[in-house]
Amino acid sequence: MSKKNYNLQLIDTIYEQVPAFTDLFDEDTWYVFAACFVAGTCVLVFLLSRFVTIQPVD
């Protein structure tokens, strides 16, 4: 077995293990996930803005 065939076989094996987008989400769960992701990002940025200060370079 050549290295190229081994790599293709490895990619196929990994591809079969990863679920498809439509297996994970339907329309409703996608919107819930997107809303939670955006809300979580906003909260994270707000909290980080309280503790991280960017100093101008002189």
C-alpha cells in the first residue's frame, strides 16, 4: 500500500466519523445555537473589556 492510498484511506475514515451538518442541526436548533453563540460572544467580550486594557505604543 502506498503512502498516497494510506492518506486517502485515513481521510475517508475520518470523514465517516465526523457527522454532517444536517445530522447535527435542523432549522430550529441552528437558530438557537447561533443566538447562544452570539450572546456568549458578547458576554465574553464585555467581561474581557473589564480586565484587559490596551496601552498605546509611544
